[in-house]
Amino acid sequence: MSAVDPPPRHVPFQDLEASYRELKEELDAAYQRFMGSGWYVLGEEVASFEREYAAYCAALHCVGVGHGLDALRLALDACEIGPGDEVIVPSNTYIATWLAVSQVGATIVPVEPEPATFNIDPRRIASAVTARTKAVLPVNLYGQPCDYDPILEIAGDHGLRVIIDNAQAHGAQYKGRPVGGIADVECHSFYPTKNLGAFGEAGAVTTNDPVIADRIRVLRNYGSRIRYQNEQIGYNSRLDELQAGFLRVKLRKLDDWNARRREIAVEYREGLNDVDDLLLPATADWAEHAWHLFVIRHPRRDELQTTLGEAGIQTLIHYPIPPHRSGAYAGSSVSDAALPIADELSQDVLSLPMGPFLDEAATAAVVRAVRELA
Ligand SMILES: *Cc1c(COP(=O)(O)O)cnc(C)c1O
């Protein structure tokens, strides 16, 4: 090391507390407003967040629910998907996408991604459609919108619903349109690590279809529209009033925070585009990527992760076990499906530190360490 080298520094994967430090006054005010309101479930904060988030997504309706998994489950239920129906899902995703399909009793039909973008390959969808297929459930993985147009076209040809898992791409755009208001139903998680994250559990469904929005409103509240009149076997999955208040504050910062994520992606791309054996994530030219994660691929991924860790750079793997290899699906017919792309990705993907509070010195330290160790 020469005198001009900066000292090695610890770079955490992300800093969750930083958003509280930045917005402390407004978040504390939201908390106090909530405590003094005397109304703690499905009140003004939820109603206001639903209006504001629907507008943000350019969707006609938003219904707040308990978390992202329930957003998916209630969306499937509202689309009347259940036992005997097939749902096309990406082979590579966080397992929640699959679990929601299993929870409503439908059958999972995994379809492989385009390895460069990590998103479901629209060219593989049509051949996976059968007489039983009811819906396609793509994921906007790592913050990048899936290719909506060809997917909506195939769905239109076969009379399928398109339900989007948008847990990871709040604020992304597809051909200039915000995600959330494009497909039949779009499902959002506000788990604390997401681009728009609560300080606890939270989720929402957005849609332009008033019937689906109405069904989800009833489903999330015991199947009830009028107190003690239960039309159906519903759930209790209401967006928490306090979390809604926090989300309203954070939603106003989301575009700024996503802009910083985009800068980080540029810093990584410029710093790492010539490293041997390293594959950088591809962005489609129509995508405004929300950079939930910056995922690289490397043939000696485990070794790279270990040495980066020793150098103080925290990385994560999204995801080390593809859903079909997980214990949850052991013994089911999908467990022996041939899904070589999902298998391969689980072996070589690595997520670099990412988040709006990562400064340039931190990304420079990551670039330096990866260049040295990869
Ligand atoms: C986080 C996530 C979910 C689940 O969200 P929760 O709020 O944790 O239930 C679903 N799908 C994907 C792709 C996710 O990343």
C-alpha cells in the first residue's frame, strides 16, 4: 500500500437504519400522529397510502395488505385460481413467488429466464401453456421490469391473467410507464430491505380492474365488507396503519433513492466492465431499472464471496437454492424438472453492496476489491 491508498474499509451490504436517520423528524411525526389518532387498523394512513401509491404506479387501485406473500396469494385468489389450475412462474425467483401459488392449491409450471437479464424468457412461455393454464406470474427480478408486452400478448392469445411479482422493483419503468399499473394485477412487498421498505411487514396489490381490487379488499378483511357479514372465507391481511404512515413518508423519497441506486450501478459497471470471468447484469434498453440488487456472475463465486468478506466487503447470494431444489418442493413433481439455467445461476450469482446510502467511497472500495480478488 502506498501513502495515497485509502485505508481498507468495511462496506456492509446495505444500511437499513440510515433511512430513519435521514427522515427521523417526519417518521417520528407519523408515529405520534398514529398514537394520538385513536384508530389503529385500516384508518386514514392506509387509505392515504393506497391513494398515493396507486398514483405513483399510475394504477387505478391500490389495496394494502399484510406483506408481499399475501399480496400474491390474495391476487391469485381474486383471479379465482386454485386447485387444478396451472400458473407459469419463473424458475429463478425468491421462493415466495412459488409459495403463493402453492398456497392457493394451484400447480407451479416453472419457466426459465434469459440469463443476461435474469427475467423470465417470454419466448419460453407459449410452449408451457396447457389447457389448464390460468395465469402467468412473472417477477421484476432484482429491480428490472420483465418484458411485459410479449407476455401480455401471449396471455391475451390464451386468455390468461398476468400477475406481476413486483416485490423488488418499486419505481422501475417499462417503456416509460411505471410498473404497478401495466398488467392485470401487480403485487408489492414493503419488507424493510426492499427499495420502498416499511419498518416491519407490509405489502400491497395494484390493479386497474375494479372487480379484482374489490375482491382483495374483501379477502384481506375476513371476507367481509360490512362488519359481521362474512361473504366468503377470507383472510386477515390488512396493511398495518402505522406502517402505512411510515411508507407515505418514504414514498416521497423513493425516486431520489432510486436515482442514487442507478448511479451506483453506473459506478460498478464502469469500474468492473473489463474484469475477466466476471459477467455484469444486462439491462434491456426499454427498462428503467430500479436496481434493487446489482447481481454479478462469476465462475468461482464462493471463493470470491469469501475473499471479499475477508476484505470487509459484505455480499449476499440471491438465491443460493432455486425453489425447485428447496425442501419445500422435495418429493413434488417440480423437484425433478430440468431447470439448468436456474441451477447454474444459483451457483454463480453474487449481489454486491447496494442501497441509497452507499457513498462513492464505498462503491470505489467494492470496485477495487473485486478487481483485485476476482
Ligand atoms: C420479498 C419478496 C417477496 C415476499 O415479500 P414479503 O413481504 O417478505 O412477504 C415475494 N417475492 C419476491 C420476489 C420478493 O423479493
